[in-house]
Amino acid sequence: MKVNVFGVNPFEMNCYVYFDEISGEGIIIDPGASNSTEEEAITDFIKENKVRIKYIVNTHGHIDHILGNKWAKDTFKVPIMMHKDDLKLIRSSNEQGAEFGWSFPEPPQPDIFISQNDFIQFGNCTLKVLHTPGHSPGGICLVDEQKRIIFAGDKLFRDSIGRTDLWKGSMDKLLDSIKNKIFKYDDDYIIYAGHYNSTTIGEEKANNPFLK
């Protein structure tokens, strides 16, 4: 399995391409590309590595994570997956964009709703879905238990956590998601977050000031 990260849009969001080098199948996680340069970088990487994209997965519905949904679906012609509890964020994307002076094509509706303990399979990989609300009601994490990797979206960062002052955010729910779902995994699990550098569960247990 290989992880490649692309820093995209003014929010410096991490878009991930995660793929099985043996079968060639992969997924795009949070295609937040906001311009043609970012779109081309992702597309060129996928072509050069002969990745066959099977799904687009949104860890949640905030604008920086869904900006590229239409481009990604039009380009790769595959289903978009997300949790149903963030559907209102997709439907209010123009209002989200207006807050930052952005106008962009209305994103497509999700094709497949995923929730707690669902599995996403591609190539020789199986990702387990954790429903981790708090930053948004429909936030999810994706766990590769074989490779000991978690794609955490905006729930947990290096030395920080996701904000909870947006629509239906909840500090209590976010802390519960982190401590009782993410932290049930071993300390050596790598956290690939929606922003900033990667970290590990052990590092965040020991050093994250929001989790003391």
C-alpha cells in the first residue's frame, strides 16, 4: 500500500491518494482541489502510477474537503462515499463558499452512505469506517488495521484537535470520538490528518495539550 498526500486549496488541506501497488486499485480521500494546477498534480500522479481509482471518500462535508468532488467524479467516474449526517453540508456548499468569497460548481450528491463498522474494499486493502462526530455530525475516520494507518480527517491533528464551533460541532462528542474510538488502537498507528503533518496515536496521547 502507498500513501501520497497533496496539499490543496487556501486551507492547506491534505488530499490523499491511497492505493494498492499490486492490484493498482486505489481511492481518493477528500479531493479538495481548488484550481487546475492542483487537479493536474493529482491526476498526473494517478496516471503516472497507473492507479485505478475505485472510490472518492469524504471524511466530512466541510467546504475545504469537498471543493474537488465534482472535478474528481467527472474525471474518474466513480462513486462518492460519505456519512449521511453531513449531507446538509453538501447541500449548503454555496453558503459555505460565500462565507469565504468563493463560488464553485455545486458538488454532486454522495452515491454511497457509509457509517460505523462499514468496510471499504479495493485491491488487497480493507478500510474500516469509524463514525467520529464532533467536528461535524457525519465525520468519519478510515482505518487500515493491516498497515496500522488511520485517515482521521479533521478530528485529530499533531498537537491539536478539530474545531467545534461550526455547524453542529460538539467538543464533548469530538473528545469521545478521539478517546473511545481512535485511541482504542495501538500507539504505533500512524494518523494521516486533514491538515498538517502526520503523527501517531502514541505521540498524541503523550503530547497533545487538548487531550490531557
